[in-house]
Amino acid sequence: MLLVLLVACDTATENPLLYTFPEGFRWGAAGAAHQIEGGNTNNNWYQFETLPEFAGKTAEPSGNAVDGYARYEEDADLAASLGAGVTYRLSIEWSRVEPSRDAWDEAEWQHYRDVLEALVARGVVPMVTLHHFTEPIWVQDLADLDCAAGPTDANLCGWTNPDVPAEFAEFAHEAATRFGDLVDEWSTFNEPGGYLLSGYLGGAFPPGYLTISKTGIAERVVPVAEGLFDGHVAAYHAVHEADVVDADADGAAAMVGFTNSIQWIVPVDEDDPADVAAADRIRSLYAYIFPDAVISGLMDRDLDGVPEEAHPEWAGTVDQLGYQYYFRMYVKAEDGFPPVDAVICDRTILELLGLSPASFGCPEPHPDDVTQMDYEHYAAGLGLLAPALAERYPGVPLRVTEAGIATTTGRRRAESIVRQLAGLSDAIAAGAPVDGYIHWSLTDNYEWAEGFRPRFGLWTVDLDTYERTETEGAEVLRTIIADGGIRQSVWDTYGEGEHLSPGE
């Protein structure tokens, strides 16, 4: 016994923990139904991938995705292999369990119960998202976007119809009733701001609207935002009403929030007040419009960066705020540039508009820091965001519900994990109330409009055989979870360096 203790002491001395995480910190990985399951032809994304009027919007159809619908037990094993008590964040596909309005599919409900039971049996804690970018065709039929005949049970015409938030709440209530004995952690929406901006402003997501006028934004984008706010609030109350079982015996039957996409947004010229103000406006539009509404009960109707409209009926409907981070976003002031007189230095968006990033003075990232998504990996941003969110939303617990990198190079993935977690550890030590880190993603998946090229998985997937193969990222994350932090040896291997290692 003495020898074992001496060896342990020597190991701790020679290989100390440089970055630590608090006891009870929640580790995990994530996936989403449409991105991994395959074979679902009954939602808006299937239409977006296949209808001729949306040709070119997506790189390829999702097809069988990575066969996750059939391989859920295998994937549960992968999640469990990361460590004891890890979290797996997954979504329930609304269009599977309610393929037509007010008609439940019992076989599909049973399938998701099987999925959840497989996780729980392996000691994995499920965290369920109810809306991860997809919804049934009857919510908004993309083949009938004009809704000339008005809303019907087969096409409710989208989130501006007050029936849609009510239907979403009914789905949430049903899920919480059926699965409350297995699930305590719920997210109403995944990145609702991304759903709104990509679908109704930038045209890259269903329903594919490119809205570039302020009048169009006021008439099309803002009303949809209000519908999403109403949907979240209704679902929040529905889950709390229906989930009355404390599945994890922590004293609370349900914790309900949503996950928010928020990048590290900075001005092109930090000494230019116009650029600084433009970055503030983009930050408000991109990152704060949804949490401002459902946490603080405030709405920025004119999108000027200052929420001016009080909505107490929305306020206080977030038990935990999930935040999701991927890159640094540069912003340049530009009068008349929609929607808020500011240019986002995103090459894909600007080239879609026939513009060049260089013409706005957008900085070029180091080539080794560019990911398969064509944006800049900036590890420090994950930790920098935590105190900013804590300051804006005091008293609201935070969790990283997505962070990752699109790469086929295992070492780059491992470097990303180590460097981002180092910054997060520092933020927590300084007082940021972050209780967990959930990596995106457990396996490779269908990355929406980008198709299958971007590889985010801790396990990479052969798209012909669906075989899962562990990457260096999984190995490193497993080590960090076991140690409760980043040891000297891990930092020496993956943490040093101004840029990521070369690779795709």
C-alpha cells in the first residue's frame, strides 16, 4: 500500500494537473437526430435537401446519415467509454413521433425510449433537445411556402401561426410525460438564433429566405422570432408540468433551458468606434436576441442592439443556458449593409453576395487555424465567453453544450480540445458558473448545408460501412475526464503552440 501511495505521489509531482475542473463537473458529447439517424423523409430538412426549388442549397442529401437510428446501442457504448457518468446530448425527432398533426407514432416513441434506456443502462446521463433545427412538414410545408390557401392541418405555415408554439408545447409535454423517469435535463431549442438567421435572413437553412431589406426583416424575421420565443416559453412550462420524476436524484425533476450559438465577436479595428459599435450590434443580433427575451423578458424589435420592448410573460423561463462556440467572428461597420449596418467577415456569406472579405479589411486567419468549415479556430474564445455571459445574465447557470472542430486530422482535434478546455478552466477558476462541457460531436454526422465533408466526430465514420473509429480527440478527452483536468504531459503534447498543427 505504501509503495502504491509513493508511486501516486511521484506521478502527481512529476505530472501535475495544470488546469482543473470542479468536483461534479459534467463531461460529455453530443449528437442530433437528423444529423446521425438517417432515413427520415418527413421533416423540413428532407424537403430542403431534395425539392428541386432548393437545388444547390445543400451539398448533398442526408440519406442514411451515419446510420445512428439502428446503431444507437453501439453509440451508447462509445459515449460510456469516455468515462463514468458522462452526458450524451441527443435530440428527439419531432417529425418521427408526430408525423401528422395530433397523431402520435407509438413505435417511434418506443424507439426513443429504447435509446434513452440504452444510455441510462450504461451509466450515461441523457440530455434531450426537443428541436434541433428540424420540424415536421405539417409545421411548414416547403412545397407550399406561399400558403395561398391559409393554414391547414397539413401545413400550419410556420412559426408566425400561434398554433405552432402550442403544438410544440404539446410535443414537449408528451416527451416529458413519457421520459421523465429517464431524463431530467431538457433543451427546448438548439441554437434558435441560428435557425432564425440562417433560415430567414441568410437563406442557408429551411425555409431558405434571403432577406436583405430592413422592411423584409421587420415583416418576416421578427415575427418568426416572436413565435420561437412563445414556443420556448410554452415548452418550458409544459416540461416542468409533465416531468415530475427526479431521475438522477439531485432534488430537481426537470431542468429546462435552450442552447445558444455564440461566437467570439470582435471589431476589425478595435480603435474605430464605428467598428466597435457594429460588433455590439452583431453580437446583440447573433448571440443575445433569444436569451434577452426568455431570460430578461426584453426584445430588440428594431435590431439596433438595444432591447427596448418589455415582455414579462417570457422572462425567467431558463433554468440553464447552454452556450455553443466554434470560431472568432470579425465585424466591420458598413452603412446600409443589412441588417444592422455591419459586415460579418464570413467568406461564404460575402462571396454569396458577390463581395470580397479583403474589400472590407477583414483579417486573413493563419492557414493552420482554418477548419473544414472555412472559419478560424480560436481556442481562447470558449473561456472568454463565459464571464461575458455571466455578467449579462447573472444568476443563470451556464454549460458548454457544443464546442469542437471540423477536421480529419486527429492531432488538430486533440489540440482544439486541450486548448479550449484550458481557457474554460481559467474562466471557471475566476468565478464563471459553468458546470459542464459537452463536445460536438460524438460521431461524424451530416453537417446540414455542408453535407458530410466536415468531420466533427470523436469517432470518425466510414460512410460506406458506418464503422466507427476512435480518433485522437476521443483518447485525449477520455484522459482529461479521468484526471479531472489537463496534466502537464497532455499540455506539453497538445497545448503548446500559437497555431494548430497543419492538416485538413
